[in-house]
Amino acid sequence: MRPIRRAIVIGNGMAGAENQCIGLVRALGLSHRQTLYRVTRPRGGINECFSWLPVSLHQNLGLVIKRICGDSQLQITINRKKLLPLPAEIKAVLPDIIEADAKKIATMACQTFERDGPLLVVASGRDTISVASSIKWLAPENVFLVQIQHPRSHLNRFDLVITPRHDYYPLTPQAQEQIPWFLRRWITPREPPDRHVVLTVGALHKVDSIALNNAASTWHDELAPLPKPLLVVNIGGPTSHCRYGADLAKQLTTSLQDVLSSCGSIRISFSRRTPRKVSDILMTKFSKHPKVYIWNGKDPNPHMGHLAWADVFVITADSVSMLSEACSTGKPVYVIGAERCTWKFSDFHKSLQERGVVRPFTGNENVSASLLSLSLVIDEKFPKECFRQYVIPCCLFLNSRKRKKGPSKLSVPKPVFVLL
């Protein structure tokens, strides 16, 4: 039995997925001994048409496309949408990223085991599943593998799976009624979670009290002088199970106008997924308003500063990550568009509302009156409770696991933890 003192994060280049891994490693106290690897797909031009392929096949196909078309990437039009080449600034970054190679990582884990002990591998996202499980298969005695987000099948490939509870929504009676009988065998997951599956309410993230205090210091000069209360509005983008467009933007605009009088200031941020028609509506209405600041997407991203300094949040219903981060601060969180969500995302919002951590944003709110008696430094009760329920048991298990071949089984009761 040897304690784990080092970690590898395998990401897919998406901030939402990688932040979950980094947040877990940070909570386990291993952030000073972590290395980030990525599974990267070919991007730009015609490559965007093949994102549905398994990542290894897409990578091989990408090499063929590059030989045929060169670096200039073939541009085509699909459904009247032109697929553009990868931006130069992204191309400049990609060569510095360590590509995840299962054989190399497994070999490293074996060769350094006597000196450094077992290796914790934390992965998240569909594209990382094959690489992460291959590492475990190649070095079962030397690696402890944690997969974040449900891998859909063959969970025995992983030592621990951490996934939101709403991923198991297809097994509920309500979901079964929505699925045609001839499709039910193809919907995953097909079995309830076993003892090595940890269920969370929302998404894991790296927003803890230390990160917020650091962000508060970094953004002090810009955000501290703003009139209070500060209302932060985070806008994502429509998804297949949470559709919206200009109609939601107009609804949000009207509601924000209604609460302006009870706000000291408002700051609005768009994500890369925000449709132009949505952002244009809010820009037209608020870009010149003295109480409202809209992030232009070019200056340093104020997201962490907003989490630290905001008094109240309004967040679109599509983003599990943004909602999870905001809820973890313990501050009032309002959601707009939850009624548009379907399938498991509707179940997610129902779960948050039942716990009393979010409320629908209607425009009838008095923002000043909705403030809780919270200081900038978050009340430590919530983070400590999460730490006690999840991180401590995880640490104890990682540090006391007996070595044996194949994925290990947890010797603790089936956990159902609440971790935002």
C-alpha cells in the first residue's frame, strides 16, 4: 500500500471538461504534481465534418487530409455554413500541448513506480475514454484511473467514475416513457450505478475559496469600486436539449431592464457558444448604459473575478458548468431558460431547485433584497461539507488501496454525494 503523490490529467481541449479534472486533482492536494496531456482532434476546414468519428480514426484521417490539402485546409460549405481553417493563434499553441500517448504514459508509470509510487490518471470527455482505459490496461498495477463524465459502457475499465446524477435519468420511469420501446436498448446507461460510481449534483470544477480569494485580489482594482449590488450575467449558448435564440435574449433583456433600479451595476459575459443574434440584442440595448458593462471577448476573461466579486448571478440554463461554479459560491443564483430544457437537463434543473440553490429569473426580483448576509470570502461551511463527503473518502481510498490486477472495486457503500 503506497500513497498517491502524483497525477496526470487527460483533457480534450474543452475548458468545461478539463476544469473538472483539474478541480479534482486540486482538491486532492496534488496540483503541484500534475501534468496535463490532451487528446486532440484535427480541426479546421473539412475536419469539422468528421467530429463524430472515434478520435483515433479521425486523427489518422486528418493526416490524410493534410497530405492532400496541405496546411491550407480544404474549405467547404455545409447547410450554408462555411467551415473556416483553424485560427493562427490556436495553431501557435497546439504544438506546445503534450499529446496523450497511452503507451508512453503507461511505460512512464511503470518505470517510475518504485521511486514515485502509483500514478493517478484523471480524464474527462468522450475523446479521452480510449486513451485513459488503455493506460489502465497497460499498467493495471501502477495506475489508479478516474473517469469524469459517464463513459456510457464498460465501466469496469475504470477504478472510479464520477458523473452527474442526471446522467442516470434514462433509467427513471419518466425517461422510459419518453423513449420509444425499440430504442430503449440503445440508450445508455442501461444499469444503475454500482459501488465505484460517484454521483454528483452538478459538474466538478476548480472554484474553491483559495481560487476565489486569488481572483478577488487580481480583479480588486477593477471590480471592487463598482456600485453594489453587482449582478453578473453569464450567457452560454443553445444545445440540443436546451434550445433558444433571439426569443430568450429578448426575455432576458426585458427582465434585466426591470431589475436595473435595484442593481448597483451589471456585468454581462458571453461564451464562445453564444449565437450572434443573442449577443447583438443585448449589445444593442445595454452597450451604452452607464450601469452595464459587457465583456468584449478580447480583454482578459473576467470569469473568475466575477465569481469572486458578484453579489448575485443570472445564468442561462444550458451550462451545467457555469451553474455549478456559481452555486458553489453560496451566493444567490437565478436561472433563465430552464423551462426550455428537456431530457436529463430538465432533471438537473429540477434537482437544483429542490435543493434551493437556484431560482427562476423573472424580472420581478429586488436584487438588493435578495442578497444573503455573505462576505466576499465565502462561508467555509459549504466547501468543507463537500470536502468531508467526497474528497476525504477519495483520499483515504486512494492511499489505502491494496494492489491487485485489473480495475479495483471500492470496499465502501455505494456513494451518492452532493458536490457542486
